[in-house]
Amino acid sequence: MKRKSVLPQLVLTIIIVLLLAACKSEPEEPTPTATETATEVELTQAAQTIIAQLTQAVAGDWTPTPSPLPATNTPTLTLPPPTPTGPTPTPSETLPPTTTALPTITLTPTFIPGDPRGELGMPDWQADFTLDSDWFTFDGENASILMRNGNLVLTAKNTDIFEIWSLSYPFLTDFYIEYTVTTGQECRSKDRYGMVVRAPDPDAGYLFGVSCDGAFRLRSWDSEEFTTLQDWTESEFINTGPGIFNRLGFKAEGQKLSIYVNGSLLAEVEDDKLAEGKFGAFIKGESTPGFRVTITEVLYWDLAE
């Protein structure tokens, strides 16, 4: 029996293995052409240029523009407008707008022995000069009494009239009431201001006032004439001139009427004409057209049993 030769098969197997091994091996990269080599060089140089520029900026050759800082709210001082010294413009019934706010004046009273405010404790009522219900206001031909920035501003527009006043609503019998009043930039001689108390209506009441030259007076009004209970009397306790303040106090206990300035007793009188009524404020420009005062505080203590 003839044996078949295995050499051709073996050779064929070896060739197939070699072919398979050749297929699995990585192909060699082709040698770049001259064109491809130049392009790579250009890209490399461009990349290096960009990197160099960025590196230079980081190194500090480039200075960033600073962002603007936010504005700081620097406080400004608003001064009050000057008090008019010339003729007052024709008044109207409508409150004119103001462009500059009057500052709110905060005063710390100094109490002395016998000062009713220091002895009576907390008041029963305090005016709020932002409420129309607290005070009757108006702007007339001869005078105005208006609320401004939490204060009550009284202006006598000319000098040829008597006292002009306005009332608040509560009826009181026995009480102590106190006003803190600041004068304007003009305050001379017998220019005066003060309080009205026990006024059953606008046609009657007691008027206690002080003048710019440091005197006080107490009268009653019955719708026809004034009755003087205490004529003009100078007092060292009254602050005088423009731009000052005084605390005016009035105590009514039955027929006994006591008047105070800055906590000091000025006078006491007896009178039975008026037993109860409203309270208010008055102004009179004796020497100064446009005379003005500002009431910053009104308090009362009810003493009725």
C-alpha cells in the first residue's frame, strides 16, 4: 500500500500560518511625503506661538482692566430752607409741595425741682402731627398752621392782625399740658406765640404766650374782648431770639391756673370764667412779617378725678 506524502500539506499549512500572522501584525506607517511634513511643522509652530502668548499673559505682561467699584452711599446733610423775610406769596387753600424736608427736631428736656413734667410720669396723650384728626390746619391770607414732617408749623404772614389760632379736638377740665416750640430765623421784640386752653369753641379760651424778647402774658378771650390776667412780665427762664426752643406749660386745677416755661413756675392766678374746653396754639407777628415757629411736641396729663 502506497503512503501519501504529507510534505505538500505541511508546506501549505506553514504558508497559511505565516499569512495569518502577517494579517494580525500592525501595518507600518507610511513615510510622510514632503507636503505632509511641511503642514505638520506649520501647525506645530502655530501651536507653540499661542502657548507662548498665553504663557506671557499669565506671567504679567497683560494687566486686566479693573471693574468699577460700587458707589458708596455717602450721607449728605440737608439743611432747612430759610425762613422768608419778605412778603409772603398769595396763599391758597391747597398745601403747596415742598422740595426740601424740614428736619425733625429732637429735644431732650431738662427737668428741675417742681417741673410738672418730671413729677407726673407718663403723659395721657401725645400729638401726632401726621394725622389730620389731631389738629385743625389751614392756609389763609393772614396766617397758616400746617403739619410738616411730623411737626406743626405756624406762620404769621403779616403784622396787622391779632393772634391767629387753631384748636385740637379733646375737651379737658383739669390737666397739665406742655408744648415744645422752636422759633424761626427771625424773632424780634413782641413777636409772640403760645397756647390756647379751655376753649369751648374758637371764640373763647385762655391764651398763654411768650415773646421773642423774653416776656410772658396770660389773657382770656370771650369772643368780644381780651381780659388780662397777667400782663407782660419778663422772665429769665424764657429763651429769647431766633432759633431757640421753649417748653410752655399750663396747669389747670379748678379755678387755679399755673403757667410754666422750661419747667419753672412763672405765675399763678385764680379765674372761673372757663371751666373746660379744647386746647390749641396761636401766633402773632408784631414786628416780623412771615414770623414762624415750629411746635415739635404736645403732651397732656389728665388731672381730673
